[in-house]
Amino acid sequence: MAKKSTKTGKTTKPAKKTGRKRRKKSKINYTGAIAGFFAVCVIMLAVFLFIIPSVKNKDETANKTQIAKEQEKIKEEKPKIAEKPPIESKAKDKHTEKSKEAEMQTAKNQPKEAAKKAVPDKLKETETQTAKNQPKESEKPSKETKAKKPESPIITDKPKPQEQEPDASAYPIQDLPELPSKGKLIFVFDDAGHNLEQLQYFLDLPFPCTIAVLPKLPNSRETARRIRAAGKELILHQPMQALNPNINPGDGAVKPGMDREEIKKIVASNVEEIGPIAGMNNHEGSLITSDEEAMEAVLELCREKNIYFLDSRTSSKSVVPQVAKKLNMNIWERAVFLDNKRDKAYMKKQIIEGLEIASQRGEAIMIGHVFTVDLAILLKEMYSDLTQEGYTFSTISKSKGK
């Protein structure tokens, strides 16, 4: 409540105590803040003065230990590195002392590098440079100089014929079939009488074989004489008309329209010219061998002369087996033609086919021709391997027939 002043007579209000109290509270708050600030400062000082230095000391000690380990490794490697300089120095000394030899070696290697990198047009220039450098090289022949000789075109041209001649597919023996039993091989070579030089390749074969000679040729008699002298089996290669009328079978041929007596007369004339002979086979004859009457006359003559007949099977319509059965005669038949194609790969394939037939039937008659000289060469090369495999060679007169 308001009080009156005795001196002035004015009423005065009592002083408010709340303001003082608030001021006192604010003073207390400032002192707490200041105290907290000082506490933070003390903590920061402690961090900077004690904690951070201790962490740094730990890092420094760890770094020092790593550095010390690396220094120890370097010290261990220093002796090895120290040993290398004298070697390098020696190498440099040798290089300086033998610089001329190094230049000569580089001169040797330059043609090889140039041959790899240079354009083909510059090959001649490199060859001339190597030719100039060769006299300067040492007198001792090196392996490199010897290896350069085959690179010249003159030398490489010489062995080319030898590289072309061997044909892996045509040469024998590595791929002969594995057959359960081995048979008898009978080789017959037709068309002899034309060329005596070609004949000689077949006379030189190291196994028995049969050679058929054409009649009425300039060399027919001499061919027959040489065959007998060589110990080979001789037969008549009797000409007969083929289905194609444009094919001329040659002189002394059996032709359509001939009667029985004409056929016997002309065949007997041929036998006398070539004989003595072991037998005969047909030359061409796809028409005549399908004519029963004509073949009956031929087989009757063979029986009279005591010679055998080999059907060359130039026609699948041959009546020779039927006529022979009628006359109660044995005849022989061709199994394989060897040289319808005259390359060695084909001929070898045909020979292998004959080996399989011989294994199945006990024997196989294979017919080739005297004009195929490569056939004689191939058979001569195959001979030793065929005998080692167990095959035997024979002639028609020693085989069982049909």
C-alpha cells in the first residue's frame, strides 16, 4: 500500500523487490557461463598439450620403426647392388675392346632383320649387302652362314622335283589294312607289245606276275621272248570287238558276224605268233564276251590248246562263266582294274581293294597296263612291306580258278 511522507506529505509507493531479485539471478548466470568457458579452455589446453602430442609421438615412433626396417632392407640389398657395377664395368670394357666384333655381328643380323621388315622389292638390295659383308666376316664358318645357303633361289629350285615326287597318299605302306588273313596276289599287265622300254619296268618287278601281249604288232614277238626270258608268265591279249563300233580293237580281233571256224582260225594264228603261252584274256571285247556262240568257239580253242582263259570283265553282261560251265571248264575273272586313273593315290587305293578281296576269297586278280610305268614303280616299293604283312604273289596258272 502507498504511504504518506511526513516531510513532503506525498504518498510514496513501496519499492519492488522483484527487480533486485532478478538482477541477482542474472549475476549468478553470468558467473556460471564464465566458469564454463574457463573449463572449456582448460580442456582444450589439456587436449593440445597432452593428448595430441601423445598421438603424434605414437605416429612418429611407428614411422620411425617402418623407416628403420626399410633402411635395414636397403642395407641388405646394397651388397648385391654393389657387386653389379664391376660386372657392368667389365662388360663395358669388353664392349669397348671388342666393338669391332659387335659391329660384325650386327652386320650379320642386319640382313635377317631387313628380310623380315623390308618390302619384297628390296630383297635384292639386302642380298647385295650381305654379299659385300661376307668377305669381312671371320674365317670360321658359323651356323648362321650355313643356314643362309638354302635361302638362295638357285638352291631351293633344285630339290623341288624331289619334293613333288613323294605323294604321302600314294606311297604305300603305313596304312595297309589290318586283315584277319592274308591272300594270294595275282597281277596281270595288259597291252604289252607296243613299247619295249616301258615293258622293262614290269620285267624288273621282284615277284611273279602275268603279262599279256597283243598280236600283230611290230614288237609282239620280241616282247613275248623277253617276257619268257625274264621268267614271267606270258599270255595272249586277244583283241575282241567292243560295244562301241568306233573302237578298233586292232589286228587279229574277233569281230561280230564271224562263224565258229573263223574265230578259231584267227585266235589260233595269234597263239602261234605269241606262243608258247600259258593262257589268254580279252582285249576290249565288251560285245564279244556277251555273245555266247562266239565265246563258246574261243573257249573250245583254249581247251584244245590246253591254255586257260581270263575274263577281263569289260562288260557286266559277260557270258563267259555260263559258257565255261557248259563246257565243264575252269575260267578266271578279273577282280580289280588298277590304273583307270594313272595317279599313284588312285592306284594305291585299288591295290588296297585287291588286298581286301584276297583276304576274303583267298586270292585276287588285279589288272593293270604296261604303259603305266608309275604302277610298276609303286608295286616295287610296296613289295617288301606286302611280303612282311604275309601276302604272297603268284600267277594265274598256279591259282585255283573258278
